[in-house]
Amino acid sequence: MRRHWRGEVPLARVFCWNMLIVGTLVNLITGGAALAAHVAGAPVWLAALIFLLPLPLNVLFTVSVWRSAGHEAPGWGAFARAAALVWLALMLVV
């Protein structure tokens, strides 16, 4: 986790595997669980808590992509940074 925060993990791994695959899967699962909890009659605060559980992980992945992008070619790095911000915004909605 420390290496991710410092941007020491290769950008391709952090962007493609960690953020796009693992992060999106975690968000879809917790979003589905939050929706299921709400439909089942759980308190709204519990559904909101379940929905927000992956937020620290999302921030870690976004920061990791941002920092790892600094070690890459400008075109790929700039694309990854912009895509990470868009992904973070989308994960706050999904």
C-alpha cells in the first residue's frame, strides 16, 4: 500500500488492474449491496455507509495513478491522470 501511495508501482498495473478492474469490481459489489440493503428496508444511513465503504480505496487508486503517471511518457501519463479523475467521479455515482 505504501508503494502505491508513493507512486512506485508501474502505471500500467495500477491503472489497468488495480483501478479499472479491481476498483470497479469492488464499487459495483458495494453499490449492489447498498441497493439491496436499501430495498430490504435497512436504514438509509446503513445503505449509505455500505455505498461509501470503498471511498478510501478509490482515493488510494487515484493518487497512485496520479503519482505513477509522473514517471511515464507525457501522453500516457496525462491520459491516465485524466482517466483516473473521471473514474473517481464515476465511482462516486455508481
